[in-house]
Amino acid sequence: MSNMGQELLMIFVKNPVPGKVKTRLAKTLGTDKALEIYNALIQHTHRVTSALGVDKAVFYSDEIIEGDVWDMNEYQKMVQEGSDLGKRMLNAFKNAFQRGYKKVVIIGSDCFELTTDILREAFDSIPKNNFVIGPTHDGGYYLIGMTALHAALFKNKKWSSDEVLHDTLTDLRNMNGSYKLLPELTDIDTEEDLLQSGYQF
């Protein structure tokens, strides 16, 4: 795949290992059901991203999987690097900008409400804004995008807490960065989140 594109969507996924994905779901629904739901989330994320006309890269938590839903002709494949989520996202953005991309957006694979239109809106809203962010109901975000590397956004955060979005927006204001907020969606971490999202399980 050429690097001629200006826009890159990075997708963070976990390797689908029973007991390692959706651990909070597994506590109430069991390991098998949690894995089934995670795989459904992966399928959904694949569906909404494959319809998007930008370069795409999947970042696995542990190792690259060949022959899975992410077709290598359409998705670059990499492994996340770093000791916490912030470092892993920072390294992914650093890699993208070093390779010459001008608009870079990152998402996870935890959101049944994510649509292709929301992703397109994210890319369309930069660079007239420096940043774009997709907030989640639990105080985090499902998407962040930017036109240049700003390392501070990925430092001094309590990842997986309800303070991440607030602290990130504070950083953006301190940088005098203009940002666009996308629709607020639900990340699937618990059984309650599943019920909120309307997912049938």
C-alpha cells in the first residue's frame, strides 16, 4: 500500500484472546460471551472503516494476525508499542506523522454506535480545527485526531478513568488549539454499556 495518501485512520485492537479482552464484561457475562462480543465489535469496526476512503492501519496489542478480518491489501498492520495506552497512542501518531500523513485519526474497537459518517466528519473537521475528539459517555473518548504531533495529550492521564476527556480538553485549551467535538457515544466496557448501546446479545 502506498503512503501517497494524506489521511490515515489508525485502529487499535486487542488480540482476541479469551480472558484478555473485555474483562469487565467477562465478570458478569463470562469469558466466552465477552470474546463473542469483542469479535462482534471488531466486525462492526471493520465494516464502518472499510467504507472510508482513507489509508488505514490496524495496531494489534500483541502480535500481527495474518488472514483475519483486516485484509492486508486494505489495512496496514502494526503492533502497538509502549507501556501504557498513552505511550502506545503517542508512538502510533509519531510513526504516522514521520511517514508524511497530514491528518491522522485514531479509534479503538469498542463502539457499536460508530458510523462511517462520523469518521468522515472527523477527517473533514481537520485541519480547519487543530483537533477533533469523539467523547464517550463514561468520560473518555473513542476518537482523537490531529494535524501535527502534540505529545502532551498522551501524558499525565489516568487512562481508563472518567477524567481522560476532561484532562485532554484542558490540554487543548492550554495549547489554544481549536477542536471539534463529535457526537457522544458509548464505549462497550460493561454489561450496562451493552444495554445502553442497544446491542442484542
